[in-house]
Amino acid sequence: MDNMEYGKKYYLEHKDYYNQYGKKYYQEHKDYFKAQHDIYYQKNKESVLRRGNQYNRKVKEDWEEYIKSLGLGICRCCGYDKYFEVIDFHHENPSEKDVDISRIYHGKSLTEQRKELFRKEIEKCIPLCCRCHREIHIEGRKNGTKLV
């Protein structure tokens, strides 16, 4: 076994110790790490912002592709499908709402855990364009039906 393999094996056997030590070290030196981060950010602001924008764009595209693959990119009332950003997810029964759908996917990477949470919550919703969604809430208020 060469040194590289031994090092990996040793690390994996003592991973918990290294994780605890790292957390403790960070807590004890938090101010230093924050100052270093601020210095790096100021020197590389454009690059940092560009990478952040690229990441956000990629995350948004991944979610859009996933949601459309589920057949949820079209308004159920009027059939609108031009811009995905216009589609809202309306909870048919507000009392069954566990979480706001946008909190699951907005700005967050597409993981299996989030997909599962999204699938569970989306079963309680219908996709509507923003106009139809507003009309349903307005009609509900006029009819005395409380919609969240």
C-alpha cells in the first residue's frame, strides 16, 4: 500500500474526528476566516458575482427542465406555456399545504431529497399561469371562500 492509499484509508477511518476538529477550529478562528473571505471577495468581486450568476442560472434551468418533465409547465385553465416563470402552483386545499412550493426549488440545487419533497407537495397543487391564479383568488374572496 503506497502513502496515498494509506492516507485515504486513515482519513476515512478517522473522518468523524477530522470533521469535529474542523468545526471546532473554525469556531475558534471564525473572525479570521470571515476577514479572509472579505479580502478575497473585494479582490475578485466580478469573478465571484459571475460564478454566482452562472450557478443560479444553471440551478434555475435544471429545475425548469425537471418540472416540465413532470408535465407541470402548462396552465391547467388556459393552457399558457410560453414562459415558465409565469406558472404558479396553486394549492387546491390550503389546509393541506405543508410548505410553499417556491421555497423548495427557488435558488436551491436539484437534489433527490428536494425532488421527493417537491413531488409530495406538488400532488396537492395545480399549475396555473399568474393571471388564472389571481382570478381564482379574486373569485374566492368575492364568494367568501378563504384561500391562502
